[in-house]
Amino acid sequence: MSLPTTLFAGILRRCGRRNCVRRFISTHSRLALPSIEYPLSHPIYTIWAANTSLGKTLVSAGLSTSFLSFPHRKFLYLKPVQTGFPEDSDSRFVYNKYSEFFSQNRPEYSVFASNHVLKASVSASEAVYLGGFEIERDKDMSCGNGVVNLGLYEESKLQGSENWEMKGFSKLVCKTMYGWKEAVSPHLVAERENARVEDDELLGMLKGCLGSESESEKGEVLCVIETAGGVASPGPSGSLQCDLYRPFRFPAILVGDGKLGGISGTISAYESLILRGYDVVAVIFEDHGLVNEGPLSSYLRRRVPVLVLPPVPKEMSNNLMEWFQEALPTFHSLEEIMQSAFLERTSRLRNMPRKAHDVFWWPFTQHKLVPEENVTVIDSRCGENFAVHKVNNNVDLITQQFDACASWWTQGPDATLQIELARDMGYATARYGHVMFPENVYEPALECAELLLEGVGKGWASRVYFSDNGSTAIEIALKMALRKFLFDHKLVSDDLVAENVESCVDLKVLALRGSYHGDTLGAMEAQAPSPYTGFYQQPWYKGRGYFLDPPTVAMHDGVWKLSLPQEIETLKPSLEDLTFSLRENIFKESRDTSNLADIYHSYIWKTLQLIIDSSGSTQTGALIIEPVIQGAGGMEMVDPLFQRVLVKECRNKKIPVIFDEVFTGFWRLGAESATEFIRCKPDIACFAKLMTGGIVPLAVTLASEAVFEAFVGDSKLQALLHGHSYTAHAVGCTAAVKSIKWFKDSKSNHNLISEAMLLRELWDSDMVRQISLLPAVHRVVVLGTLCALELRAEGSNAGYASLYARSLLQKLREDGIYMRPLGNVIYLMCGPCTSPQSCSNLLNKVYTRLEEL
């Protein structure tokens, strides 16, 4: 027996002979994408289709009949986007069909069924009762985005057979989140009815619906979210739905097409979902007698089950009840597949920390300090955010963490670029796979090289040498620089090359203390002694260089201050040269004529002269620096004036100059190259990390024509004999081409100031200053996508081995920020496309936690 009730909870009142919908019409404002979080206590699936009108709602209704075949269960059906409302209502269809199915089968338990329409356009709201409603607006509320909080609600108590009270009950909850009147594509009707809903708003409501319906539930729950139209149909904002729902990345059920041409459409839809990182658990479609399941199963290689529903009768006799009865075994099979996939997923996620402890050897990690419960399980990534699996009070959930270390400084893509890269890299893989590079040319490598020379190498570089990662790029750069030095100073002859005789010249590099150029042996030799080079880490380390203590700049207590090494401080620089009212003043070329510039010149010249006079047969064959910011050395900002003077003095002595821009390049500091800040050019420069958007490893060493000429000769032994098997791999070059273009185009990167070719300020200057004033903070460095701070610490709490920041970072991870420390230095790192609002949210959370210290 069914007891239907239709309610308009608090929104209807009599107004003469007319009904009035009284609801606030909210003023729309653009919000940040909501933090994604949802429970894994029960399965949540998205129902997709290869096209419109293929039976998504039939599948949803069929799943409800299967799942609610037992008591103590809850089936949640969500329809985020409904057009053609109220004439068409998929949530009402599921509600009605299940109610009819229940009445026909009369199980021994009861079901509480409800259907709720949360919001609708003004046009759809006025059409709810054929125009019998009018919208009554509050005086202080404007029409905003033309969406009404409709709150339409109906419910039924479906009573089972005799003694149903003893058997318990189940629930069917159907919800339409947004409705529009005209039955056209969501993006079109949203525009026509002046009721646009942005992605962030829609996802926020979806998150709320999932959370509210999951709280305090006992018994089994199954949730399905039914999309509108096809996989790539636009949503209300114009975003493709496969992109719109990607932050949640719910596993997918794909409703295919059993008609002529349906194989192609189904495969295309499947590929679109896979390309975006969705897990397709099953394909299901209506039988049209063409045996489409055969080719589809063959194509899917049995990875994904393919289910076939009986033909839907053209004459809707018996209200489809006979069809639902006939299709019930298929829906039972589909439900079993969904439940099995869910259990397999959650079991794997729960076991991953233990498995990781058993098989991984993490770099830069003391395993004894990482208990199993502190292992972060990353389920996926969307733009700048991880989707992380957690278990709280024995309840599984997926929650979001901002990747604030940019996954070791590599990451830059937002969600849109991530999908673009996946598409382009897939194309490159399909077209090229991997091909040999020496003596060959192919479009991705050539275009990548051209973009590099027109961009970061503009005005000085003419050659591009590809390698695999930053450390290898440094090794290559050192070989280039040392050869150039030998030729410039006529320390090598053709006889040495021909006879392969060892030279008697001992070559070293000039570098700065605190620099870090990679983990390979040659790269480590080019850096000063540090925790990375100690005997315990690198027994072969000798340190083949002369290492200068650099002056550094940071914000201390709200003021930018210059800290000088003792050797320079004794030269008594002017006090006015030691503080800066604005960070921009640090980079001004007018400082070249200051008293401090003269002091730097004098100090560097004397130091170089002393090295030359005392070195005997040892020569300084190269200068290598990280321009402006020393990364792994503690996020120190080196005075750009000092580096500029150092480069000038080395040029005067014909010492080749290497810029290590593996970290600083491609907008990490707010410009495409850090040469924009240091205002001088190298002979050789290394790039990696952000060059590909951080998606795959690829590195380059750029060189001037003069450096290249040092390797030109008649013998192969004069060539640069260095490479790796995947040099200039097409996938990496394609990713680099896309990323380089994306970051420097203001149409795709809204942070780019085109006229200056610089990023706008991403970190709120007032908040940065407030952080620097906190007692727990010693210094702050902020530039481009980087905001670093050193915690005030002494003794064993300071330095790279310090564990001082661990408890702070654990709390910040609970706040949704994933950070890694450099000892007592912590940092936030965003991407070139990250919104300033997102950066402000990060700063606010960090500030709150720092106040607690």
C-alpha cells in the first residue's frame, strides 16, 4: 500500500486563488572550488552514457529495484542537472518506477521513498504547476543568477506484506539538485533562462548532498549520480561534464549504445572517461539485436564487464513493470559488479600503507620515523590537489589536500592543463611511441627546442641538449663548461684528443655554499659540504670546488633585510644598503652603482685572485649557481646583485657560467627564467621540473654557440659523449611544448601580466608580513609561486636533520595542506596558474597553525 504525500516544505502559501513560491533568489558569486570530500563507507557511482536517450535513468531505476530487494538498505539517487523540468524529471521517474515495482512485488518489508527538487531556474519554478506559481522576491534580494531554492518534496511510505514491521524497512531517496525548464543542453538552457550555475557551486551542492545523506546511516547504502546527456555533454557552465565531475572521480558505469553505430560511440565515450582518469567498472546497454557486446568485449579485452539489457518495449505497456522484472537478473549482476569493485578498492586502499612499508625504499626518508598511520595514500590528483584516502574512526573517506610542495617542485598544471597534457601525451605515444634521437628529427623535439630558444634561452642560447632529469642536465653542463674553459685557455690540444691522453690540469668549479645541484656523483662534487654530501651519504665526495658564502635576503619582522657573510660584513657596507622597503627594490639594476656593489666587486675579485694564486695546477673551470633562490639548501634568497657581480667577474676571467634553473625555471619564481631577476645571461643553463608541467621527467641543457663550437671537430672523441636511452622522448617533448605555451599565454594562464611577462602577485603581502611578525618565525621568503619560512629554532631543532616542524606539518595536512619540510624550513608552493584566492586560503591556514606554536 502506498501513502503518497506531496509537500513544498515551507515554500508555499495561499495567495487568493493563486499559489506563490516564496523563496530567496540567491545572488551568485564566483567561489573557489569546494574542498572535495566524500565517504567511502558505501559505494558511490556515476552513471554516464555514450549519448543522450540511451537509458541512464532506466539503469538507475533498475539498480534501485535490485539493491532494495532487501530490508535495512538505502538507495540514494542524485541528479545534479535536469533540463526539461518539471515535464521531465529523472528523479521522479526513479521514484515512481520503484514505487510501482514495489507495489507489484509486495516484499515483506517497507520502504520510505522520497523525491526532492532542491533548486530550479525561475522559469522552471513558475512552470511547476503550469504557471500557477509566481516568484515573490524579498525586497533586499536581487535576482542574482536566477536560481530559486525550490525545495519541492514528495514522499511515500510503501508498506510491505503482512508483519512488515518485524522485517524492518529500507529507504529510497531521490534528489534533483538543479532544474531548468527548456529541454535542451544544460549550457544553453542556463544561458537562455539566465540561470547559470558555476562548477564550484554545483560541486559544492553535490558534496553537501553526499555528506548529509551519509551521516548516521545504519545498514547498506548505494549511491548513484546520474549525469545529463553524454560523457562530453556540457554542464550548466559550459564545462564538459567529464571534466566537471573529475574532482570527485567517482567510479563509472557507462551506459552504451546497442544501436547501429553504437559500438563507435560507446568506445569513444569509454576513451573519454579513461583519458580523464575515471575507473569504468562496467558497460551496460539495451539489446537492439546487433550483438554489439561482442566487439565491445573484444575491444575492452575483458577488463570491463559488458552487460546487455532486454529490449525496451516500444509500447510502454504495464508501465515497464514487465521489463524491469525481466531485466532484474541483469541489474543484480550489475549491482554485484559494483559492490565487488567497491570492496576491492577500499580493501586495497586500506592495505596500501602496510604494503608500502614492506616494499618501498623512499628517498630522503628515515623509515623509522614514518609509522604506518602517517603514510599518505594518494588515490588521484586533480590540478593542484591530491585526493587522499583516510580512515577516521574506522570510517573510510576520500579527502582533498593541496599539494603545497608541488610534488618536489615539479607541478604546475591546473585541472584543465592536466587533461590537455593527458590528451597530447596520449597522441604522442600513439604516433611515436619512443624513437631514436641522435641524427634524427621529429616534430615534438624540434618544436620543444625552438620554444626553448625563443623563451628561456632567448638572446644567448643557440643549442639544446636533451637529457632525462635535472641532475643529469647538470652533469652535462659541467662537461660543457669545463671543455669551454680548456679551449678558451688553450689547455687542450688535438694530440690529447687523438691519443686520448689525460690532461695534467685539475679543474674545479666556483659555487655558493648552500647550493644543491643534484644527487649524481658529478653534480654533488660541484656543491659545498652539506648533509647531502657527508661521508655517510657519499663516501667518494671530495668537493671539487671553491665555495663562497653568499649574502642572502629575507623578510624579518616585516622588513626585507640583507644578511652578509662575515668576510663582506667586515668591509663595512652602508646601513642603507642592508634594508629594503619593497621586495622589488632588491632586483633594481640601480643597485649596480651602490657602495655595496663596489664591496661585492672588491670581495669577489680578491677571492678569485687568491684562488688563482694559490691553486698551482688547479684551475677554476666553471661558475655554477642557482639564480636568486637556493632550493634544497633551505629556500634561501641570494642577493641578485651579488650573483650579478659574480657573473661579471667570472666573465672577465673567461670562466664559463652555468645557471642551474632546474628549480627556478618556467615561472617558479614568477618569470619564465630567473635571468629576469638576476639581469644577466649565462653561457649554459639547465632546466627540468616545470618544463613539462611536471608530468614526466625531461631535462635540457641550453648552451651558447661558442660552447657548442668547443665540441666541433673531425673526431667523434671531440663530441659530447653523454646521453641516455630516452633522450628527447616524444612524450616528454610534447608535454613540454604544451606546458611552455600554456604558462606564457594570458588566455590560459590568468595570472600572467602580458605586458611585463611576469606573474601577478600570488601571495597576499599583508598576510606574508603578518606571518613574518610571529614569534615562531625567523624569516620569510616569498617570490613567484614560492612562499617559504624558517621557524625560529636552535641547536638540534635547526638545520636539515631537524624534526621541529613535523607536528606542525601533520596538523596542516589535517587542514588539507600537504607540505614537506627542509628541516626547520617549511614552504608553500603553488603553480603558475593557481589563483591568488587559493594562495590566501593556504596562508590563512598556515598563519592559524603558526599562532598555536
